[in-house]
Amino acid sequence: TSNRAQFAIYKKLIKAGAKNLFYMKDDDLIGSDGEGTVDSVHLTDLGYMRFSEKMIPLLQKLGN
């Protein structure tokens, strides 16, 4: 999947010495009930809410 490809690139960049590069798994990022997207690609309001609920704490942690 594309997630595996992205993670492989992330690991390669880290190994090459990239700094301030972070990877967040997408496990259940927008839920698994199908309500997070309109068409399995574009987020709904609920999808954006779920996404932000996962991202905001991570970004706050990185900002400290």
C-alpha cells in the first residue's frame, strides 16, 4: 500500500540523517465506520473532526 511506501521513504530519509521529520501511523485516523469520507477519499466534516482530534495533540507535543 502507499502507507508502506511512505514509511519506507521515511525510514530511508531518517537513515540518511534527515532531522525534524516525523511519521504518524494512519491507524483509525478518521475512524473505520465509513462515515469519515464521502467516497473513501474526501473527508466529511466528521472525518476532519476525527483527524484533528488525533493531530492536534501530536502537534502540541512536537511544539514543546
